[in-house]
Amino acid sequence: MPNTNEPLGTRIRRVLAAGGALTAAATAAAVMPGQAAVAAPEEDACVLQELPMPEDKYFSIVTGMSGDGSVVAYRAYPAGLETYERYPYLYEDGEVTEVPMPGEDQSLSGVNEDGVAVGSAWVDGGIRPYVYEDGVLSELAANDGGAANDINDDGDIVGMNGQDVIVPVVWREGEVKPEALPLPEGASSGSANAIDDEGNIAGGVNYDDGTHAPYVWHADGTGEELALPDWVDPAAVMAFYTNDIAGEWAVGYLLTTEEENAVRWNLEDGTVEVLKLNYAPAVNEDGLTGGARDPEAAVVDADSDLTFLPGLVDPAQNWFGDMVSAVSEDGDRLAGQVFAGEDEGGNHILKAVLWECG
């Protein structure tokens, strides 16, 4: 999930999102094999819907969505952003369920079609991973804390373990303890941000020489570092990581000293392209990629065609920015947040929303 407490066009927001355990990628958009190709939605075909808000809250963002689009995770913020306490919710079939979590900066960053959600919170000075299932919140086993970033429909959970040295891990369905993912030679830490229904995992690794790289762990046990676009000077890279994975597609973020862009990899072809988006947290198995082209929420289809989505304010007055954070497997439901103006103190207001595009 992108860190939406800073203006969308501010580069530092992207850098913070790369390292923040609670700002990992949006839920992986898992799909079933053999699904027909889905084109990017037309703007006039997508209907914007605000997610329900408690009367005493005014600000909310989407933090995850199941692959089939049936369950959406979002969180509300206190008025004036005066504290770090957050209020997670699940939305399904028009009903809202509050999920009380301990600590601060609480977030449900992934949810599957069964309504099992995972997330993290700051508790007693450290990050703790949690799973919410059948109305019960449980802390996941972890060595010295960690974060749960995503869950697939099989119940496998991915995230990070540790506080000082952070390693990518997976909690296999039915297993209590996390399993460390293998790191490439020369790397000693990393993160796992998203998992699809085939068991492919997207994340990143940190090498001992101080460099970083996006990385994919395949379901067959192999792994690969993902390539930079040919024209990018590696010395100019400030941030480079993956956000989401679905089948043969992965998406991520590239920040250099000159510009910032969303990138998309075709894992089957071994290719990488720079998209017409500034940021892209989500992709489905057809390559439909959700994100933002400042200041508007937008999607890019597998043919690289760009479509803007409706917001709540005129783009000319949108100084903060809108975002598509999750894409359903059929492309008919998108989830994210949009700028809704300012409060009396001049603070930005965001609203968690759905775009129904079917």
C-alpha cells in the first residue's frame, strides 16, 4: 500500500513506501487460469462509490482487496490526523466490519476471498504481524516482530520478520512459524510484499554492498532479480521495488535522481517497461495495472493504453492526488482513494472508494 500521508507528487513518499512495513503493496490480484483477457475500463463506464465511514471519522484509504473483489480492507484516520491510531475495516456485500487492532498505525494490508485478512501494527515499540479470521484477531508467530503484507486464497501469508535485520518470510497455510525465503548470494535482508494464488511472491532484496533490487520467488522454489529498464543508469536509482504480482505480471516503482515511474515486468517474456503512471500498486493476471498519473487515478492495460478514472474534485484543484490501490481479477472492480478537499485546518481529506467498471 502506498503511504498516503504525503502529497502524491512528493518523491519522498515513494521512498518511504519502499521501506515501511505498513506501506507494502496492495493485495495481490489473484486469478483463475484460462480467464479471458480484460480491457482497461472506459472512464464513463466506471462508477465511483465511497466506502462507508463512521460518523466521527472523515479520512480513509484502501489498504487491500481480495482477488475476486468481494472483500475490501480500508482504514480510517482520526480528525486532524492528531494521533497515530488507525481504525481498520472490512467491507463485504454492503456490510462493514470493524477490526480492532492493538497499538498504532494499524492496517489490514491483505485479504482473501474468504475474508481472512492480515496486517500489522506498532505495539510496544515494534511492528507485530496479525491475522483476522472468523471474527478473531491473532498475532502471528515471528522472531522479534515483523509484518504480514498479503495473503492468497490458499491462506499463505507473506511479509517480513525481524526489526533490525529484516528477512522475507512466508507463513504457509496451517503453519504456526514463518518460513524464511531464500536470498540470493550477497543479500542478507529483504521483504515479501505480495503473493498470488499460484504461490509466486513479489518483494525485494538488500545486498551487503548497499544496493537494492526487486525480486520474485517463484512457486517452484526458484527466484530471480528483476531487471532495470535498459536506459536507466544504476547509479541514478534511489528506490526500486515490486508492489504486486499476478501470474506472468509484476509491477513496481522506480525512482531515479531525474524522475519517478511505475514499471511492469512480463515474467514469461523477461521484459520490463516503463508505464504511463507515476505509481502502480496493483496488477491482475491480464496485466491490467492500477495506480496514478498525478493527480488522477488511472489504469493501464496489457497494451499500455492509459485510462483515467473519475474522482471527487476537478483534477485542476486536486493538489494531493487519487490512486487505484487494488484491481480485481476480472477488472470490473477497482479500489483506492481520492482527494476530497480540505478540512477547516487546511489538511487534506482522502476518501476510500470503489470504481465499479463492469
